Amino acid sequence: MNKKVFLLLNGEPPKKMPNLLSYDIICATDGAYQFLEDNNITPNFINGDFDSVKKMPENIETIHTPNQNFTDFDKILKILFDRNYIDIDVFGASGQEQDHFLGNLNTALQWKSKLNLTFFDNYGCYFLADKHLVLKDVKEKTISLIPFPVAKGIITKGLQYALSNETLTLGDRIGTRNVAVENRVEITFKTGNLFVFINNK
């Protein structure tokens, strides 16, 4: 059984924390560590260049990664991958500076063949979809399909506005603000990359 990771980045912090007991590893980039400390949460390790840490912790593993050619997100994913962790729930990847959010999506794309990344924010969750995806218990939730940059041959079942062997393309047509009309939604596509966003409301 793969171990599950809670990873906190330095975006908008969660207003409601998940059950951390369900995770085997808790980690954060250096900019996000302050939130954990303020909430009396002790991670297994933190990494980064530590230019934003007020006081270096003494009882936590700190991994110094000053290489500016890679983002903190990319660097911590490499650490997790090297330690054989592949199932990672990512918090704090969106909000605040939106260029970081887009950069995090790009990083997720680079790691899609090696890691299972699911992103959570204060509005829902999002992830890179497999070619065949089944969502459960999503009736009445808003679901958006965002190509990155193109996804072809998309077929959906259970959404208000069905797609039938269609193409979505950034800069042309994307699939925002659809609604699940069934508890079970099925999405398939043939080629490309497709992010699925599920809003809680």
C-alpha cells in the first residue's frame, strides 16, 4: 500500500485542515512552514532556500535546496519521489500570486507519469485526469474540464452539457462551469492533457 503525503505550499492556506492522521508524511516548502507552526503542526520535513523562515526549527528535518532553476514545488516533489512517495495531496498551490498557480499546474504536468497529485483548496479540488476517469458522489457539483493546452476525443456521461468526441483547447474552447446531473460522472479522452476541477458548492 502506498503511503499518503500531505504537502503544503505557500499559496492560500486551507481554512479547514483535513484529518492529518490519515497521512503518513506531512511536509511543506519553507514559505508554508510558518502556517504549520502557527497551528501547532509538526511536519516530517521542510525544504527550500529558507529565506522566508523566521527561525529555523531544531526538531524537524530541513532540506536546503537553493537551486533557483527549479521551483520549491518541483524540488519537494523530487525529494518525495526519491523517497518512494507517489500519492500526494497538495494544499496551498493556488491563491495569492496567480503566476505561481499556473507554474504549479505546469509542474504537475511534468510529474504526471511518476506521481499521483491531487490539489485541494478552499473551494474544491483539481487534478490531471487519466484517459478514463470515474467521479462518484458529485451530483450538483460544478465540474470544469480545462485542457493544458489541448485534449481531444473527450466523451462525458453524467454532466449537464455532455461532450461527444470533442476537442478542448486553451485559447479557443474550454469546458468551464459544467454541472454534474448524476452522482456518477464518467470522462474519457483520447489524447492530450486535461485538468478536472471539482467545486465543493
